[in-house]
Amino acid sequence: MRSALATLADDVAEDAALKRALLQATLERPRALPLVLAADRQVGDTLSNPTGDAVEGLNRKLEALVVATRTAVIYVVGRDGIAIAASNWREPDSFVGNDYSFREYFKRGMELGHAEHYALGSVSKRPGLYLSQRVADAKGTAVGVVVVKVEFDGLERDWGNSGRSTFVTDNHGIVLITSRPEWRFLTTADIPPHERVAIRESLQFGEAPLETLPVWALFGHDGHDMVSTDPGLGMPQQPHLSLTLDVPGTPWQMHVLSPAAAVLTAGIWQGRLIALLVILPLIALAAILLHRRNRALRRLAADQAAREELERKVAARTRELTIARDRLQTEISEHRTTETRLQTVQHELVQANRLAILGQVAAGVAHEINQPVATIRAYADNARTYLSRGESKPATENLSFIADLTDRIGAITNELRGFARKGRAAAEPVALKTAVDGALLLLRSRFAGSLDMLQVQAIPEGITVSANRIRLEQVLINLLQNALEAVHGRADGRITVSLAPAAAGEVAITVADNGPGIPTAVLENLFTPFNTSKESGLGLGLVICKDIVSDYGGLIDVDSSPAGTMFTVTLKRAAP
């Protein structure tokens, strides 16, 4: 029984750890969403000036985000507590226009900047976790909050499939998330009357009576927590193994109950079987010893006959092996001749491969140096114009920029030489904003008339990635240059550089344009060398970008249609 119970405890502990990990993943996935939306300019502008068109545009944006993020609902609440926009604005029970000033997530969000609050929806009557983030205008004044609601229906169904009763309680012992819906909003312990009144008045759990769960009498068994369930719980009356775990990042606890009756019964029968298996071999041992003695005598006679037969076979086999050895030596000699010819062919193939790589590196050098050389030409023209006017200061600044760019050409040459050797510069923390600013500096003179199409959303100073600054600028320059060329000549041309949602420990930045998109034939082999749609292009820029990003453990993705193209670069986050 002890062994069976210990095995069950290990199994329950492993199951509980997996369920807790699944719960943490469900909680962590949407936590960054309110923070990102609170910094979104469209959200702040709509809260500051909630006109009809602005509100409708925000409604549509939130509606699309709900589908993409798999959250229950997203809505924006003004400083007066009235919801001005929501992802469910089309539905009959839309949150738009409802007053949420009494909700804890609104009050704490406005006061502390952010809040998390589990409650029963006042409109939808569905329970869930509400994540809120305060939104401030340009002067730092709070203008409202962004709220994301997360529901746990799918998680509860997954827990229910395990056959073990699983539920989560808050700091009052109230059941919040459970694989048994009839237990929701019951409590594992009596709540003092004054606290019970306060909870009901807050409408956190609606009209739930907050009755005590008629669960069990807790007792110990060989160091394990056991419970005796009540038949009124909808479960067979039998002992259950109980395990309780804290949920990191929350004041919650997760409880797992596993039926133990069958396991304990199996342990009893296993003990009886072991006793039987110990006794039966002792009874058979004497018979086995007597049988082995007689068999040993017969074996001695058989061994003598076998020895004589073996000597005869060894002599015959020796003759056969001698013939086979001579034949094998002849084959070895032929294999050595063949191997020598194969090595000669391999050396020729290696040399041909080196020449092909040398051609790609030479083409890559020409492609990458073309960008700073074009910028040097622009700065040189500017300097000559300033000198002709007698303006020495701006001319000196342009000459300084030219000197920096010549250093950059040397750096690019070294980097591409390393690229040809399949080497890379050591990764280091690089401020993402610094890399973007450096790329824009190199493009400013060459595309001076087109940079007004470029919109760079605010990138916080503290965001750093694991890369090399020059190689990261090289990637950004290639992407921005392609985007600028794509929208060249378009009156409504627009390019956007912004951060995108990414997994924990990663940073994603996007470069999007509203150009004509990438042809399908080119898109299918976009990262193949010398594949390009430009008449004067080499088709190496994106190949180099992908190799640089891959060197630092990142990814580069592309999404293109006739409405435009968006590249997303994802890198590992580094400590600032």
C-alpha cells in the first residue's frame, strides 16, 4: 500500500506540475497585451478625443486583436468608468456604454497603473481574469484604462479530461477555476461574515452564496494528505489523495484530488501476490536441484562428444578461412584504388565549391558597400554646396559623416568576409533604438525626399537584443531600403517601423510598407541567392539579412500581398 500510494503521489505531483504550467502559460500569454495597448497612440488619442470615427476605428482594431490573441474580450474605459470601445461592440451584450467605475480592476488600474482581478462579468455573466493598464496622455495625465478579459473554459476542459478533480482558489479559499463547474464560487473554508458581506457588495462573484464546499475530512496516511469526499460532491465516496500547489505570480492555490481506492486495493493484492511468489520458488527449488544434478551428468558425456566433433570442424574451418583471407586481400587492394580515385574527385568538388562561395562573397561586398557609398556621394555633394556658399560648419559636419561611413565600409567588408567563412561577430547587448537610429542616419541623405513617408513608432531606450550593432544596422538598412524603393513614386506611400508582440525573452520589430507587394515567383524563393525582382538588384540583401539574424538565434518572416509587405525580425532579448 505504501509503495502504491507513493507511486500515486509522484504521478499526481507530475500531473499537478503540468497543470500548473498550463495555467501559468494561460495567464502569462495575455499579460503583455494591456501594456502594449496602453502605449498605442490610437488608444490614447481616442480616450482624449472620443469622436465617432475614432471610436469606430478603435472598435474594429480591438475586434481584430481578440481573434489574433485568443482572449475573451478587450475594451477601453474612460476616466469616468464608462466603456467607450470594446471588441464585442457588434454584439447585443456589448460592453460599450457600461459603467465599470465600481470594478476593482478599474479603480486599482487608475490608482496604481495596472491591476489583475478575477470576477464574474456584470454583463456577460461569465467568470474570468481582468487585466487592466492605465493609459496616459502626452502630459502624463491618466485618461482611462485598457482592460483584457481572459476566460479559462478551454483550460477547465483540459483539466476535466485527466480524470482528477482540479480547482484553483483565491486568498479567501473561494473556488475560481475548476474542472467541476458545480464547485465554482464555493469556498474551502468559512469566510468571516464581514468579509462575506464586503465580497458580495463588490459584485465580484455576482449573487453567488459563497457556501462552504462540503468536501471532506482531511487525514494523513503514510506522510500523504488524504481526503474523504462527500457523496453530495458528485463523486463516488472514497479516499482521495490531495495535493496543493501555489500558483507563482498570483495569491492563488491549485488543488488536485486523485481517487485512491483502486490504487490502495491494487497495492494489497500486489503484496499478497509477492508473498505467494516467494513461497512457490522455495517449494520448487529442491526439485530443480535434483533435476540439475542428473542433467549435469548427461551434459558431461555430451560435452566429450561435442569436443571431438568441434576439433574436426575447426580443422575444416581453418582451411576455408585461409581461402577467404586470400580473396579478401584482393578485394582490399581494389577498394584502396577506388578510394584514391574518390578522394581526387572530392578535392575537385571542394575547389569548385570554394570558387562558388568566393563569387557570392564578392557579389555581397558589392551589394552592401553600395549603400554607404551612395550616402557618401550625397554627403560629398552637400559639402561641396556648403563650401561654395562659404558655410564651413555644415560642410565640416558632412565631411565628418563621410569619414564615419568610410569606417563603416571597412566594417562591412570585414563582416562580409566573416560571412563568407560562415563566422559571426560575438553577440552583445545592443539597444534596439540605437540600431534603428543608425540605420536611418545612413539612409537620410540618399532618400532625403522620401523619408517623410517613414513613421518610426517610439522604441523605449531600455529594450536591448543579443546581436552585433553593425550587423543589426545592416539588416535594418536592407529592409528599409527595400521598403523605400517599393513605395517610390507613390503619393500615398507609407512605411512603418514598430515593435510587435513577441514571446517571453524575445523582441520583435516590423518594417511594413503599402507598396505593390512581392511577386509570387520571387516570394517563393525570397531568401535564395541572386533571386530578385529589381533590374539592377543582386538578390543578396535578404539572404545576408537572414544569415545575420540566424547567427544570433533569431528569425525573419515576411508577409506580402498586393496591399503591401511586412518583414518581422525576432531576436533574443538581452539585459540592458
